[in-house]
Amino acid sequence: QVQLVESGGGLVQPGGSLRLSCAASRSIFSVYAMGWYRQAPGKQRELVALITSGGATSYAQSVKGRFTISSDNAKNTVYLQMNSLKPEDTAVYYCTAEAPPRYWGQGTQVTVSS
């Protein structure tokens, strides 16, 4: 069993930045890939970014060049640095551990609005 706790969400103006954090209850990054998903109101949940146990990263086309996923194995924490935020980035963001089964955090709200 893995517990994931996200933090760092909030309200930001368009063009601004936020960094999300996801703390895992135990050391898993050397075994599992970690991901960030998001779900906007009325839309399906979508994969935003993924980092493998080897450190390879991948991104949704809509965030490529603006978001960066990274991990700190010593702190059992994965991050999502979000720059140049747009109103369409507004969503609840979820951290996952791609075990299987996929473990989910509780989510953190990100709102991009002026």
C-alpha cells in the first residue's frame, strides 16, 4: 500500500507559476513510475506528465515546454513545476504511483484566473 499526499495548488494569474509536490509514504521511486493527472470540470481525467524509475519523462502535448516533472528519491517526493499557466490548465491535479495497481493521491486544486 502507498499513500500519496499532494500539495502546492492554489489560485494563480495567467502566465504565473506553481509547483506541485507529492509525498509518498515509502520509498517507491526506484521501482515505480510516477505520474501527474488532471481533471477539469466536465472533462475526462488526463495524463499530464510521467517520470519512470530511470528518470525518463514524458508530457502531454498541451503542457510540453511549460511543465516539468521531477523527483527527489531521498525525500520520496515528486514535483510538477508549472510555468506560463493558462486558464485551460485549471483542474484538480492528482499524483499517481504506477504500481500496478495505480495509486492515487487526493488531488489538489489549481485555478488559473485573473
